[in-house]
Amino acid sequence: MRRIGELHPPLTRSLRILIATDAWRPQVNGVVRTLGRVTHELEAQGHHIEVIGPDRFRTVPCPTYPEIRLALMPGRRVARTIENFRPDCIHISTEGPIGRAARGWCLRHDHPFTTAYHTKFPEYVRARCAVPLAWSYAVVRRFHAPSTSVMVATDSIANELIAHGFSNIRRWSRGVDTEMFRPREKEFLNLPRPIHLYVGRVAVEKNIEAFLELDLPGSKLVVGDGPQLHELKRRYPDAHFAGEKHGEELARYYAAADLFVFPSRTDTFGLVLLEALASGLPVAAYPVPGPLDVIDGSGAGALDLDLGKAVEAARAIDPVRCRDLALEYSWAASARQFLGNLAA
């Protein structure tokens, strides 16, 4: 089997790329959407993609997050799939059972591989149970240490990982479908205005309470599903919860709102930021990785340690500026960057 280090291919060469991921359809999250769009772009360029996801295995619910299914003992099937596919490049997207099985195969066979840091796993663990960050970072750092490239979405996350002892960091940005997510008619939503929108998983690490606690005029709208949904519905009866939306319907929700509120402090990027901007929505967020990289200094949003002040400042922003910023991002560019990292 060829090794990545032996390839040195031009970007025009067709490659056999295997992606091992614990986050895959029918899950709905930023990791799944990123991998789905990038694999689509790579296949359009003539590359052959094999995705090993939890849909191929018997699974159990992830503790505290039953919407995510974890593969049971995936080692043999992962190994068999790799050996049958004979990949030129192997990319391990997540640190779960499938990712660990693929990593183990690569180490046993001395096959180079790349990884990605999609999720601030140590912070997510701390939000659910009292595990010190240093312990979790040690586990995650050990997982990524043999990788030839650890792909991250932003410079802020790269700097954080370097500070925690990671190496071989390479940038892998994100894109947005600016044809689907675009300004549209506002009449789709019949709620008091201004409509303040949140889109994403409804889970403790997303810090949605910081948004719902704000004293705002008009309406607060949450689009998404997750383990905290019923609790937040009960605690905030004045907010509107639309549930999980997809495709055109999701795009209409974005476009019909007036402002996007992003209360998370733990995202590595936040694809929803680009979707909101492409829909013409100013963004209000905390000055943390993700918003700092996408929004800061752009004039398309407002960042403040006081989220209420960020919302107030964002109301004055021209939607045209938001759309213009989103147009700078494309999935084609993201796929080219991903491919370059594989062949580096």
C-alpha cells in the first residue's frame, strides 16, 4: 500500500481518500455538514472517497448526548474496510471509537494519517462533569500526536492547541452555500420583531441560556434539537422553539429573522455564523474563537463580553455587509485546503 509521504501528488491527480468519523449522517451538526460538503467537492474533482461512519455499525447512545450514536467494537470492520479500499490518504475526523480504530490500524501498519480538531472536547467534558481540562487535553493531545497534520478551522484554535502542547497544526477553513442561504422575504415568520435567532444544537455547551436570559424587544427564536431542548422550553416559555430544520426550510428561518445571536464559548468555528451572514443577518457573539476569527473587524457583527451589548450594537449593521463577508467563503476553497493538507 502506498504511503502518504510517497505520493507528493499534484492536486489534479485522482486520489483514494478514506475518512473515518464518528460524526456522520443522519446526525445533524457542523462536523457532518463540513464532511458532507467537502466530500461532495472532492468527488466532483474526480477523487474517490470512502467514509467509515457509525451508520455501518451497531451503536449505543453517547452518555449525556443520546442523539449521537457510538459504534460498538468497530475495529475489525474498520480494518477490513481500509484494506479493501486501499486508500492513498487516510483522514481521521473524530476521537471516538471509529476514529480510534482507524488510528490503531494506521499505527500498526505504519501508515501516515491526518486528523481534525472539530470540537473542543475538553471543554465539552467539563461542561457535563467535573473533569479537569488538563486531563482531557492530555488525552486528546495523545490521540492527535502521531498525525502528520492536525487540521483546525481558525488561527485562534490553532494558537490554543499550540499552547496546550499540540504540533503539526494546519489550517482548514469552512465554506457556506450562498445560493441556499441568501436574503429572502421576511414574511415567512409571523413573530414580533425584531426576531433574534439562534440555530444549532440545543445542548449545555452551547450556552443558550445566556441568549434566553437577555431582556430583548421582539422575539427570541431557537432552531435546533438536542438534550437540553425540553428543559429550556420549560424554563423559558416566552421563547419560541422551532425544532430541527433542514435545507430550504432552514434557509427560510435564517432569512426571515433580523439578527443572529451566537452565545457559544466553546465552538471551534461555527458554520451557523456563515449561514447567518449569507442570509443577511448581523451576528452578536462573545469575543471567543470562532466569532473572533470570522466576525472581528469585519463590520458584519458585534462582539462583546456583555452579550446584550453585542446584540444592541449588531442591530445597526447593514445586512449587505453581512452578505458580502459570507461571499468570501466557499466550499471549493475549503476542499482544496483539505486536499493540500492530506498530501503535505
